[in-house]
Amino acid sequence: MFGTVILALLSCGLVSGDFMSRIINGQATDTTAHPHQLSLEYQGNHVCGASIIGTKWAVTAAHCVEFANYNETLFGVAVNNGKRSDPDRAVYPIKKITPHGSYTGTAGFLEAAYANDIALLELFEEITSWADKAIELSTDILDNKNCTITGWGLDSTDTSPDVLQETTGTILTESGCVSKWNTILQPAYSHQYHVCIDDPNTGSCNGDSGGPMVCDGKLAGVTSWGASGCDTTKPSVYVRVPNYVTWIQGYTNPTPTFL
């Protein structure tokens, strides 16, 4: 029964393959306000969000690329003006996809649902114009901060807006998140891997995947999972980026080896 509850929570979003970003009751914005925002495309179609973290690096959720067996040739990242239909958008091919080595998907739900749900996207070449778009990684304690989430896709009317949407929420403590979800689901959420953002009227859900959560101008979260049916009374759950800074920098800023 316990496992069934967990899977039902996720099945309408991440497990079913519904990876479209969903910002519920948000407002229109653009990439001038959020220059780090990318669209992750699968065979030319938007499937997830992503964030620029370096001149040839981006970060997204591991489950966004897992369904295609991490096949780099099927994906690209698009820079646009805030509209997915931007005729001048630039799509960059991906050289290598690196999911976290301890990403669990649903397999580890008794310990934590979608633990380590993060993946790095390395481009073939440095895009120097991205230098001013890259967002700094947060190393902060996030509890009680007011943060911003952004994305494209289905909204509260079940339509898919072309224009980037944004909303804000408050970061919950571990006990606050577990309480909002219901204590029977406690093992699904782990403060080691996850961070909850909450607003009773707005939020992300059902696979608002790979997109950024920004706190104090820094990347603090990557969208991982949420309630089925876009129930905004349940917090949205993000990858806790501060816990992965060392892992990320091990790839993006490797220490030189002197022979």
C-alpha cells in the first residue's frame, strides 16, 4: 500500500513521460529577466527546462533525458527570447549528457523519490556570448527564502503558453514539506536531495521538469517532481542544487593534471 501511494503521486507526471513545464497561475516573462533559462528540445520539440551554468554547460533534471537513454543526438538546448516559437531561437547540439551517478528514478522511492535527479549537458563548443547569461550556483541554506520558478507548458487552463511563465514561493523546512505532503509520504522527500517551494495558489507540478528555481539571484533548485493534477496545495519538489555544487564543478571546472 505504501509503495502504491508513492507511485500514484508520480505516475501522472514523471513516470508517464509528461515532461512539459507547468507553471500554474504564473505571469508572463521573458529571457531578458531570466537569461539563464533554456528550453531542452527532444527531436526539435520542447520537453523540459534547463539552465545555463557556463559557456558550454547547462543543467537539467536526469529524468528529462533518461527516457531517451541519455542519447545526446536526440537533444538540443534552445536559446530564445522567452517564446518557444521565437523564429530567431538558436538550438545548440549536445556533446555529452552526464546524469548523476547515484540517480535513482522511482527505484529508490522507499528512501527518496527521484534522488539525485540532476544531469549536466556539455555542448560541443564554448558559446562565449553565454558568459553573461550563466547563473551562479547557490551554496546557501535555503529554508524560508522567497524564490522564483520559471518554465513553459500547460497552465491552469490546460493550455500550453508560448511565453515563458514565472511565479514565486517560499522554501519550506524539511518538517514543513513533509507535513504539507502528508507524513505517510515522508520517505519520498529527503532534505539531502530535495528542496520544497510552496505557494497555495501557484506552483509547478506533473513534470515541471529540469527548469530553474532561483533564490537571491542564484540557481538553487532544478524541477524534479510534484503532485499529479497540478494540485498547488502540495509543494513542488526540486533538486537541492547547493548539495551538488562539488559534483557539478568536478566536470565544469576540473583541476588541471600536470604530467
